[in-house]
Amino acid sequence: MEKKWKSKRNNNQILLFEGEYLNGERNGKGKEYNYKGDLIFEGEYLYDHKIKGKEYFNKKLEYEGDFIYDRKWNGKGYDENHNIIYELIQGNGKVKEYEEYLRFEGEYLNGKRSGKGKEYDEDGILRFEGEYLNGKRNGKGKKYDNDGRLRFEGEYINDKEWTGKGKEYDEDDEKLIFEIEYLNGEKFEE
């Protein structure tokens, strides 16, 4: 059964999805659009998850291939000139994640962030660079503020400045304020 899903934004009807549904979930062929009306995905869905298709960013093909639970799995990524810039094999390789803007670029293992990577905000400012494991910040990392200035450098465990030595920097001129030990996510002072 063909169905269209619409949402209101600023008193305008905007088409967000058109395609096949079964039992209230996207199943079969479909197209997904962002709030600007741009095509962001076309392909196949199973139980409301992408399984095969093409993702677009700024109206250009960004990725083509297979997905597992909406994660890129087996496929190729392209730059704005349609050159292949990465290839994933069973969720492993270098990737770029987009959500209206480049959110992350780095390494994947089993479909999750694992290895080195960088996170950006919607203005393209680097917010974090470091190591990941199983989709979370784990290992050495650096955190930056809204202006791209270094604020913290140290060890992360499960996305937190967790255990070990860390350095905090002044927000105005990036000068080292102090070195500190973290224990169980709390600043540890002797």
C-alpha cells in the first residue's frame, strides 16, 4: 500500500517520506526528504529501517550501498564530484556521517565509530578529535569550544573525561590552566 507522510513546518506542508508501508512501518521502496524538501535517501526499507539505497547530501550522492539498522554497512561514499572517497566492507573502513552537515569523519569497525575520528558542529567547527571504541569516545581525545579553541585534552572512557590525567585550557587564549587527574568522572585532587 502506497502512503505519503507529511509534516507541518512554518504553516507549510512538507513531504518527509513517500513510499510503501506495512503495519504502520516503512517496508519496501521509498524516498525520504529533509525539512527543506531535498531528497536525502531513496531505496528500500524493512521494518522501518534502511536496508539498501542511496543517501544524498546537499543534493549530491554521498553514499550508495547496504545498511544494517540504518548504519552504512557495505557500500561506497562519494565526494561532490562523484569520486569514490571511501568504501565500507561489513561496516569497516573510513566514513563520513552527515546530518544536514558533516558530523563525523573517521574510522568504523562493525558499523560503529572505532579508531580515530573527528566530530564537527553544524557550523563546521571541530568540536572533538580523538579515539573511539564501539561508537563512543574511548582513549586520548581533545575537546574544543564553539570557537574551535582547545578546552580539554586527556583520556576518555565511554564518552566521558573519565579516569587519568587531563589538561584544561583557558577559554580565551588556550593557555594551560592546570593538569588534573580524573577518577570515575570526577576531578580528583589530593
